[in-house]
Amino acid sequence: MRERRRRTGRSTALAAGLALVTGTALLAGGVAVTLLVGGGADGGGDGRGGGSGAKTPFTVAFGGDVHFEGMLRARLDAAPDTALGPVAEQLKRADLAMVNLETAVTAGGAQAPKQFAFRAPPTAFRALKSAGVDVATMANNHGMDFGETGLRDSLAAGRQAGMPLVGIGNNAAEAYKPYTTTVKGAKVAVIGATQVLDDNLVQAWTATDAKAGLASAKNAPRLVQAVLAARKDADVVIVNLHWGQELNSCATPVQRQLASQLADAGADAVVGSHAHVLQAGGYLKKSYVHYGLGNFVFYNSAGRTAQSGVLTLTFDPRPEGDGRSRVGKADWAPAVIANGLPRPLSGAAAQNARTRWESLRTCADVRPGPS
């Protein structure tokens, strides 16, 4: 399944990219090879590869917060290719897969003045790729736990591994720049940003025109402009956000306001995490919004914080002739975290978990189906 996905989604982009070599420097950050389109600090691709061919529906899978602390670090060190466990099969089935990588990938740097700081070795990217992850956002409240040294190390490790990263960069232009790729003939742009930053670290961690850092969703106009720019060239625009209030299953007013702004700007899907519990998912205007994917690969999950899952969206990239959503189908596959890993549920257990998740729409502004 993995090899077939690579051929249908990425080989077309590679062929088109190679045709553009003359006079153009190919950028690091591709998935199957390191000479391909990238995002964030890797510079992004132009999204043209394969765009002239037929555009057909494709799937994108999303997981929530991932790190490699505690028992997860031991698992990563022992067997990185199977570090994410059985949920990898769900990620591999999609044409594109994405998670929120909530750790610095570095052995250096000084720890930021905070209670919890996460770091992982470069094999973290090998683990993600082996599990079927194609792109990760590092725009979150742990992406710079070890300062600009950790940031530079994370970017270098991502490039070396061929793992595109979004929401992080050597300056604001890089941090807000989307990862672009072609999937089944459609140009896809993926943007990452965070609304969650410790008050004492906001200035130090926010990317500016002259300083490395993270793409801040606190600067909503800048994020909206990034979506508008991506919308001009892409068939599908996805925004992955770190947002919400910890342990609050309801979408906050701040989340709702930003989701509406991004939907108006042309984001086809807005997904996010941070609350450590699940939040509602559904349609908002013409967009699909999932406010909180919960923990995914996370060391201290129990009870509500152990409720997890994989969101798979089916996109139809063809032009909207009647104002319909480009997200034709949304599937929530529930899981429960045990020993740090999400274990997919089945049968009655899965249906009960899905029903509980659907009930979260009572404190959000999303609906179960497109209008």
C-alpha cells in the first residue's frame, strides 16, 4: 500500500520537478527523495508537479500530538521503524499523512525556562517516515524547547531525513510558507502555525523577518495572508494549528474566531491539537474544521487524555461549481492510548467512542455534514 501511494501521489511530482531543473535549484524536503518540494524552512515547492494531469479525489490522514518521552524514547531507540505501533497502518493507507511533532529534535541548546521540555534524536524523523507520515508541523509550545540551537538542529535533521516541516523556520517567511506537493494530480498546500506559546517566551519564539522561530497564529492577519497566497496556486489548502485550552473539550471563542477567518480566506481544512483531550470536528462554512485531535503518541495519557484517533479526510480537488466543500468525506477512527501508543478500536468499542466524539459538537460551531 505504501509503495502504491508513493507512485500515485509523488512520482508525478518528481517527474515534473525534474523537468524544471534547468535554471532552477531543487529544494530539499521531499518525502520519497530529498530532491523534491518542501515547506517551512526547506523553502517549499511550487506545487506545479503533475498539475496538468487529471485531478482525482485523494485522502489525507491526521494524527495529533507526538513526542518521544519516557517509555516512548526507549521504544524509539530500540526500533525506530516500528516506534508508532499499529496505528501506522492507518496512516499508510492515506495518500498523505500529517502529525504535530511536539518536541525539539536536538542534542544541544539550552532548555527554555519552563516546567516541561521535550527533545528527541534525529531517529524521530525515521520513525515518522516509517509510520507513513509525509509532513509534520513543529509550530507548537515545544518546538523551541531548546532555543534557536534546537530549532536549527531540528531543521537540519528534518532535511537530512527528507521530512518536510511546517510552522518553523529561519525567519517568518520560511515559518509561514506552506509545504506543497502534488497528490493524484492536485496541488496541495499545508501550513502550520501555533496560537499556544508561553507568555514569557512569545517574543523569543515568534519568527520575525529577521529572527528564527515559529509561525504564530496569534498574528491572525499574517496567517490569513499565508492562506490567501496559498489559495492562489493550490487546489487544496490545509492549515494545521496548535490551539485550544488544555483539558477543555469545547472549542474556545478564540479557536472559533480564527477558524472562521481561515475558512473565509479559503482553507479547505483546519485541523489542530494541544488540549490533550478530543474536541469537535465537522463542517464550518465550506471548510472542514477539527478543533482537537488529542494526544497521539504521548507518554502520560490516561482517561480523557488517552482518547485519540486518526482523522482521514477525502478531498475532491476539482473546481467548485456550486459552492460545495472540497472535503467530500470525513472519517474519525477512534483509538485509545496505552503505553504511549494509540491502539485503534474496532466494533462496538469504536462505535461508542465515535458517538462520544460526535457529541462534542454541542459545544462547537461545526456540523456533521456539508450544507
